[in-house]
Amino acid sequence: MRSHILIVEDETRLAGLLADYLQAAGFTTHCLHIGTGAVDWIREHQPALVLLDLMLPGTDGLDICRQVRAFSQVPIVMTTARVEEIDRLLGLELGADDYVCKPYSPREVVARVKAVLRRARAERLPPPTADAGPLWLDDDSLRVRADGGTIQLTAVEYALLKSLVRAPGRIFSRARLMERIYDDHRVVSDRTIDSHVKKLRRRLAEILPPGQELIHSVYGVGYRYEVSEDERPSQ
């Protein structure tokens, strides 16, 4: 079954061009040219991924992303001509899985779409080991479970956590983590990975005991996942 991509883009010519390239790559597409009604369309049709322009008439892309994240973890790739770092970080903080700056090549967008969908469909992790601590990760649903409940992560958040969990105690530089979660090897600032880690810690705090920290900062280097002895699962 072919993945269905929703394109929310007010430039009709650009939307049509993206649709042509995505269809040539094996996807089906639907285009909306205003933000109004996009959230309802996503709720009703449940696309595999949303290509979402930031500057839209009606409801802008950030508001759409915020509303969608209240009920769905559908992968979202934001597109925009606004390249300021605060916009980039804000888009990711709201739960976007990727961010493409205009002008861009339609081939690049197709590659980003494929990469995000690959991350969302990653192979299921094996059952947690002692080193994995209190977390159970479900690759099919992008959910993480602990004794305090279950959370739903975005594809980027899940890929980040999975990379750390699979190598407990290993120190990952920010550059290495970016390679793990963005396989197109783009160049972004260190603040981007810091923003992802900050949000991931907040989400994990929802299901972990107060004060329990699994993702540790290593000053001047990066991050590591480490579980203390009293936080390991009982055998």
C-alpha cells in the first residue's frame, strides 16, 4: 500500500511540483493551499506524513503543528523561507520531525520524506536488557513505556532515545547524534540537538519517578544514557 502524503502549501505551483515528485517516488498525495481546515483533514484522513509550510493563510504552520500534536504523532516535515534559528528550534520544539528551508530542491524534499518515514518504521527493539533500565521501546508505534505510564514520541525524539539506549554508558557527541537522527548528513547547530534532548527529558519525566535522570550531559562533549544500579529492572 502506497504511503499518502498531505502537502499544505499556499504556493499552488510549488505544491503541484512537490506532488509530481512524490508521486514519481511512489507516494500518493493530496494538496491543501490554506491552513484553515488542515487539522480536521489530518484527523479524518490520517496521512502517513504531512509536508507543512510555515507561512500559510488562515492558520499558520506552527499552530497546525501544535494542534495536530495534541492528538497525533503523524510525521511532520515543515517547509519555510524563514531561516532564523529561533524559528527552526520552535518548529522542532512543537513536535516537527524535520525542517526544510526554501529554496529547496524537490528531490531533497522527497529524500527527507523517505528518511523520516524510515525512522518512523524502524525495526522493533528487543525486550529491554538490564542496561536499558526502566524503559520499553516500541518501534512500530514510537511509544515508550515505563512503570509511570506510556508516552508517544515524534520520529526524531524516538530515534534520539533509541540511539542512546542501544549504547548505555557511551558518550555521544552532538554531531554523532545528529548523524543518527538525520541520515542526510545536514549541517545544523549544536543548539538543535540540545533542544531535542531538552524536550526528550521533559517527556521521559512524565513516566519516570521524580528525580530519575537517564540522559546525562557530559560537559563539552555531548550526552550519554546511563542507568544507576537501583534503577535497573529486577531479574
